[in-house]
Amino acid sequence: MKYIYQLFIILVVTFVGELLHYFIPIPVPASIYGLIIMLILLCTKVVKLEHVERTSDFLIEIMPLMFIPGGVGLVTAWGDLKDMMLPVVVITIISTIVVMAVTGKATELIMKTKKMNNIMTDSIFFGAVISVVGYLIGIFLRKKISVLNPLLVSIIFVIAVIKIFHIDYETYNSGAKYISYLLTPATVCLAIPLYRQISVLKEHAKEVFIGILAGVLASMGSILLMSYLFGLTHEQYVTLLPKSITTAIGMGVSEELGGIQTITVAVIIITGVLGNIIAEAVLKIFRIKEPVAKGLAIGTASHAIGTTKALEIGEIEGAMSSLSVAVAGLMTVISASIFANMM
């Protein structure tokens, strides 16, 4: 009964977020509204941590599972994607690494400066079932081979199954969509680790803002530069601008700027999966060691999918990554409209 009560609270907050998204005409997803509302309720003690903690921890733990349907949906974007595959792959890989590195290093630089100052401080559920099976296989293989990424393994497994058995994406997603429905309340639950680390956020507010801003500008700038190098059209260029933010915001930005939404969604998912896979390696290569910087780097570069990796690394990393998903999204909405006019 306790878990039902906790889930009810989470779903009520989720519903309020959906209402705000419906009535407020700006491209901010319901999940971000819900995350902010949940954080406010926790900070004001209207909702106590123990009233949502157990169910939230569970939903966050299985969050990668909820990205599988979207990842498998890449098969529907192949027709649009194949004509610009090389620039998309190169831009996605390079800009993701650049964003992660710049965000992390910029945050660490500010933190080190502050420290120096302080020192002197079908069943209809067929799709859902094979998604869960793929995820469990990914977790199992990760225990055997540490370099394997459960999310990537899951997506490859499900794509292989639907291709081998000639199952179209619509049939698969008719069941898998029920997993995707959990993504919004799971994103709302990211307010919980953020609330647990609220003191860290208050202590490093300046570093957080500058770090995320640096990452967003690095994303815009690297995409602009490489779009010129590859000779992309304006339509193709603005399609890639929102690649590092969550899908709900990115689709709105792409539509507003005149981009190709199907490719934007595909690139956002690829960016998230890529960030999830390479995060630890990039942090190690660029010697990003501060937990706050790690979290901001991962979240700014690879949105909610990357955040699942940050949560694996540590609670502070997960909390900061959760924060950067919302803040970087809002910063990108503003900066993308400016950078769109530069090409």
C-alpha cells in the first residue's frame, strides 16, 4: 500500500506537469515542469522525502529501460538519416565529447578558483516484454564484460529481434509505449537525488550556471563550425542544434527553427546513448574529477539518457546531471535561436 501511495503522489505531480505543458505555450516538456514542482514540494516540506523515496529510487534505477522504445525507433528515421550519415555521425561524436569536456572542465576551473579563494574557501505487451528482456540481457552482459553498455545492448537486441522476425516498429511500439509512458514520471523523480544534494547545489550555484552555459555554447559552436566544414544546408544545420537536450524540448526547437524533426529525434537519441557509453572514458581522458563537474558534463552533453550513467557513478553526479537536463534545455531554447541566424 505504501508503494501505491508513493506512486500516486508521483503521478499527481506528473499530471500537473502535463497540464502546465498543455496550457503554457513554450517548448518545455511536462517532465521538466513536474521535476521543478516535485523539488519545490520537497524543499517546502509539503511532500516529505519518505513519501516518495522508495518508488522514486526504483523508477530511476530502471530508467534506461524506458529509453529502449525510442532507441529502437531509429529504424523509422533511417530513410532521412542515411543521406547525411557521415556528417551526423562525425558531428554527433565530436560535439558530444566537446560538450562533455568543456562543461566538466569549465565547472572544475570555477570550483578550483573558488577553493583557492576559500583557502586564502501482443500480447499488447510484446514490445514491453522484449524491451525488458533486452535490458536484463544488457545488465547480465555488463556484469560479465564491463565495457558493454546495457542500454546499447538492449537497443541492438530489440532491433535484431524485430528485424529477424519481420515485426514493424508500430507493432513493437504498441506494447513498448507503455514503458515510454513511465519516462515522464521517472524524470519527475530526478528531483529526489537533486533534493538530497540541494546543499551542494547551493554551495556551487555559480559553478553550475557557468559550467552548463559553457557546455551549451560549446555545443552550439562546435555544430556551427562542423556544419560549415561539411557544407550542410541551413535546414540540416538547425536540425542538429538541439542534439544535446531532451527530446521533448529538442523537437520543439527543431520545429521552431525549421529543422527536420525525425532526424532531430534520431540524433538526440544517438547523442544520449553515445554519452552514456563514453562518459567515463571522456571524464578520465580530460581528468575531470570533481563530482559536480562530472554530473554537469554528462547531463549537459547527453541529457536524460546520460543522466542514467551519472546516477551509476554517484549520487552527486546524478543530482547535478538531473539539474543540467533542465537548465541546459532552457539555455538551448534561447541560444539556438541566436545561433540559427549565424549560418
